[in-house]
Amino acid sequence: MFNRLSKRIVLIFLIVVWVCTILMGLFAYRWSKQTYVSQYSGMSFNYFQSSNNRLTQFLHYTEETFKLIASHPSIVEAMSEPYFSLDASQLLSSLVFDSNLNVTEVKLYSASGFVYSFAKNLNTQPFELFKAAENVQAFLEDNDRKYIWTSRHQVSFNDSTEHNVFSYMLKLEENNDLLGLLVVDFEFQELYRFFVTANPLFNENKLLFVPSNSSFLNVENNLLSLLTDDEINRILHTSEVQTITTTNEKILLQSEIADSGAKIVILIPLREAIKLSSPKWILISFIMIYCICTFYIAILLRNSIIQPLNRLYGRINAWKK
């Protein structure tokens, strides 16, 4: 007796409770995901800013180190001499080596046309070829600027190969007369090391360098394909440390390097971070346990209703007899 009513009680109760539970679970998942993405965005910005600050400190240290090297009396004297000084060349190599800076090349161009160089590879450009670059010409013609950081597209003098470098250039002057030009070149990978971290949340970061001429130099294949036209446009027209975009897929941050016009851009995928946070599996586990518990509660509810009805029905039949 009351079998149909018994099944309806269980079915209606389970449908109402399970539908409400699933909807609340979906809402909780979306809310927790948005909250986590917001917190992770803040962590990413702090990580990027601290990395950028370390890079800035390194560049400042480089500036002060090479200003001291350039002001060495023997170096200053060699710049004004009409002949090549072997002692000055050896001194330059010694001072650069002792600085413990991982530079690609250091060049001293004297006003007399001589080149003093410390290089990992023998591809030093002559001054005429070096100063032909537009940004170098602009710097030499600007009497107000004594030094600059800039990115340069360089052609090797020996094998005609092309590569990009990030350079510090310092004018050596005496009584407002140009004695020479100091050029310190770094490979871009030397700048990227400041953004390396052991934090597993940032294992899949991708770095992009935007040279001063606003053309992209990509050290990781197909990175540009991950950016929209709007994101690329915002990168090209923004200078300060800024969040370019935050979506459910990625966080994009960028910063200008030492007022050079060149920029470091970092793309942080959210996939790994969301995977490590595991809100989805926690909620699924909770919903499954809750559904099992509600099924047991539905059985108890059915019994609490049907059993008194069965006893009442039995008494009525007994009374009729």
C-alpha cells in the first residue's frame, strides 16, 4: 500500500534538493574561481613588480659601475691620445672582468677613431657603422643627454648575422668636448633571468621583449599568436607597469625598461594556477557526498510518512472487520 506515494515523496525530495545543490555548487564554483583569479592577479602583479624592481636595481648598478670604469684616469687619458693605448685596452678588460657583470660586449670608441673592446666574440663594429643606427645618431646629437639605455638591432661586422642587444651608452666628455663613447651590450636573456621564479604557480610564464622601435622580438615561438590585436596595441602605447588584461585564460603585464622605450611583457596562463587551486574537485566531492546523504535522508523521510499511514490503514481495516 502507498507504494506510488512512497516513490513520489522520494523522487520529489531528491529532485528539489539535488537541483538546488547543483545550482548552488555551480554558483559557488564560479564565485570561488573569480575570487581566486582576482587574488592570483594581485599576486602576479606583485611578482612582476618585484622582478621589475630587481631588474631596475641591476641596471642602476651597471650604470654606476661603468661610470666608474669610464672615469678611470688611464681610460680618460687614452681617449684623448692620438694613438692606440695597449695599456688602456688591457685595463678595460681587467675592470670589466672584475665587475662580474655578464655583459656580451663593452666598447670604447675614442674621438681619435680607435676602438677598445671587451667581447665574448670578436665582432666589434667600427664606429662609422655603429653610429649609423638612428637611435645612436639621435643620442650623439642630443647635448642634454649624457647616457641612455636602448635596444639596438646590430649587424655583426665579421659574419653579417643580425641580432638584437640591449645597450647602455655613456658619453665621455671633457669641458663639453666629446672624448669618446662607452657602449655596454647585454643579451636579452640576461634581463629575463630576473623574472625566473621557483613558484609553481608561475612555471608556465612566457616572456616577450618589445624593442625601442616597437617591433616584437619573441624568444618563445608562437607567443604573439596568444595575444589579441587590442592587447598588442595597448602594449605598444603604454609605458608604466600595468596590467594589460586579465581573463579566465591569462594575465598580461608589461613594463618599460629604464626609460629606454623597450618593454618587458609577461604572459601568465591561469590554467596551471586554477589546476593547483582545485576548487572544482573539492566542490564535486562535496556535492557527491551531499547527494548520498540526501538520498539517505529521503528514505528516512519516506519511512516517517509512509509507516504511520500503513499502521493507520491497518487499524481502519481492522475496525471495519
